[in-house]
Amino acid sequence: MHTRFDVAIAGTGPAGMLAAAACGAAGLRVACLAPVPHAAWGPVYGVWVDDVADAELAGAMAAVWSRVSVQTHRTEYVQGLYGRVDRARWQAILRDRCEATGVTFLTGRLDRVEHGADGSRVIGPDTDVTARVVVQATGSPEGASLFQVAWGEVIEGDLGQDMRWMEFGDDGSFLYAMPDGERVFVEETSLATRVIDLDGLRDRLHARLAKLGLSGGSVGVERCVIALDAPVPGPDRLVRFGSNAGMVNPSTGYLLARLVEAAPVLAASLAANVEGRVEAAGPAAWNALWPASRRAQRLLHIAGAQVVARLSPSQLKTFFAAFFRLPAGTRRAWLADHLGPVELASAMARMPFLVEV
């Protein structure tokens, strides 16, 4: 099939679906393609609820915790609501929004893109779609050397009702735990590392659980590797959106709230430029997503993550104890990627080990 659209979006995960829904709402003719367009989303997504700039999505949580603990040298509680995303519900909300605005879902895969004078073609096995602009919301970023790595499991057991957000041990990684009745999603996480050692994190998690009296067998496993410092693709006719575009917050590994915030920005830029010179629409969208302040902010986040990756386990505890003493507004804005470069540099200067960044 050979069909022409304003925008063709490769990928139907959160990035692709958010982009498609926003572009459809902006009045664009959108195709959204994937090998299995409506495949269920797999990973466990956690978010600070107030950071999700969409009331309907912010309300679609499988669970919400008002008591969120962190443990460095001592246990403290962080203000705010933390939620586990109801993946099926989010996916259904976005699918309904797409269908209400005429988004076409196609079975296909982006293998390559050919650009021409009047648009671009998405070509793959049994795929041939033409659009004025192509958005790639699939694939892993290349060129990263710094990663957030985690081993997660769903286990039977009781860890209380509090969300354990960052519970540091003596080995540099931390426990992240979401209780859910008689089951708990637990994850051992290295916040920033150059070594991808999933087996080591699994063993640390099992040792930690044994100390807590939770050595039962797992009923589900999640392996997580998030690129933190991958280069941001430059302005190009092919627009990249999501993790492959370097949109992960390098300080935290969070992405979902940023995608919710950025999708309407992408859509507005494409709607404003798609009827003009086709070769200009992609670079215009890139500039909307990556203004100079956002690029400077990202470089500061990466510099900070590089320092964190070098800290000893004891230094990590000291670092995060100081982080949780920052004013609540500053700390939340840092986590939400809302501090501008000047404000971020000022906050970083108050942190141990970051004064020379």
C-alpha cells in the first residue's frame, strides 16, 4: 500500500502514541506504524504525578503513594504524589484520542527513509508510506557511554505500604520498591554507571531481599538499561522523538513526563510548517524541541551524571542527603527537568562534588 500523509510516525510505544495523538489533535493527517500497532506496553512506568502535564493521563494511575521514602544516611520522606502508570489505561486513552482525530494505524516497520522534493517515504518490509514529515519514535540511542541500569522483579511479599523510592545500600545501588497488595515490584538500580552489569544487580537485589525476609521466587522480571548521555540528533528532515532523541533526563533517567510535555510542542511546530518547504519542517520541529536553553540544560545534567558515576557508595549517600535538603521547589524542578540552565547551575553549586561542574 502506498499512502500519503502529513506526518508518518514510526512507533506505537508511549513516545509514538503521544506524538500521534498530539499531531492528530493539531489537525494533521497522521499515520502511526509499528510491526504490531496495538501491542501491549511492557515496562513498569513510575512518575511524579504532578509532573504529568495532562490531567487525564495524570489521573490514570494503577497506584499512587503519598508517603515516599528515601534512605541515605537516614530515612526521610519526600513530598509529592508518586504513581505507577496504568499502562493499559494510558494506551487506551491515547488510542482513543488518535482514533477520534483520524490517525491511521498501519502494520509496518521503518527500515529506511528516502527524502524527496515533496516529502519522505518510510520503507520497510511490506511498508511504503509517504508523508511530508517522518517522525521516528523507535529504537535505542547510539553513542552513549553512561547508563542507568536496573534489575526489577515482581515478588510475593510485604514491604509495607510506603513507596521506597531510593533506598541506598553500601554498594552504590539503591532499592526502588512499589508495593501492590501481596506483591511488590522491586528494582535494584545503578543511577549512573559506565558498566552494564545486570547479573550483579540481580544478585544485589536478591541479597537485599533476603535480609528483608523476602527471598521468595519472582513472578516477573524486568531488565532496564537507559542511555543517559547519548548525543542529541541535530536538525534533520527525519525528526526523532523519545529516548532515541536523547530526551531522557540524564540526572534521573525519567522520560515519560517530558514526552507528555513535548508532544504538543512537536505537533504545533509541524502544524505550522508542514505546508511550507518540506525540507524545513523537520529542522523547525527540532528547534522547537531543543532550544538553546534546553541543550545547555542537558549538558549540565550530563556533567552532573558523570560526576555521580564516579562517586563511591559513601559519597553517593552524602550527595543525595544534600540533594534532599534542597528547597522542595528546586528539588522537584530539577527532577522534572524544569530548571533553566542558570537555575540548574546554581542548584548544582550547592551540591557536594558538583562545585567544579
